[in-house]
Amino acid sequence: MTEKLKNKHVGTHFTVEHCDKAIDSFEDALVSVSPHKKKKTVTNAIIQLIDRLANGKRMSKENFPQEGNLPQGKGKFNAFKKIPVRAYCWLSTKHPNTYFISHYTYKDKQKLDKRDIDKVHANWNSKEK
């Protein structure tokens, strides 16, 4: 059975919270997942990555790389990578021990898209200012 993403996941070290419409963007990204990639496998893998992060477990650079810069030189944002879906997130400076997931996207290439940077920046501005 496929688990569902929760809006907020509270672990032993961090809270991982979805921004507005982030879960909707996950559902949109799954539409593009090819039939041979089981949707439930992708969903469960993303949930496992969120759980690992929330509980302070080690995250590999392959599955959780730094992807780009936050606005105003406020640090970097990361990506949960479970091919072919990616989730962009950052560690909040305003909300203690909280990661915010900006949005999810279907990625069939490695390069970071300007539209994804813009979405992260817009969500960062709504949470951190």
C-alpha cells in the first residue's frame, strides 16, 4: 500500500513541512512518471527520504544535494532526488529546526531550471520574511 505525504512530518531532529500547494505539485509530477516506474515506489521513496531527514539521519549527496542559492545570499537550498521526481527544500532560519519543501517536479534532466529557482525563492520569501 502506498503511503501518503503528510503536510508536516515531525521527527526527532527536524520538522519537515510542505509549502502551500507543494503536495499538489507532487501529484502533478507523478502524472509524468512512466508506467515502468511504480508510482507507489516513488512515493514511498520520497517519504523515506523525508523521514530520514526529519530524524537526523545521514543524507547522501546523491539523494540530497545542494541545488542552488536562496535569495539575498541566505544560504543554499537542497533537493530530494528520487528519479524522476525531485523536491526542493531549505532549512529555515526563521522557524527553528524546520525544513520547508517548496515544491516537487518531474525531472528528466540534471540541470536546475530557472522556474524551479523562482518557485523556491517565492516560497522562501513567503516563509522567511
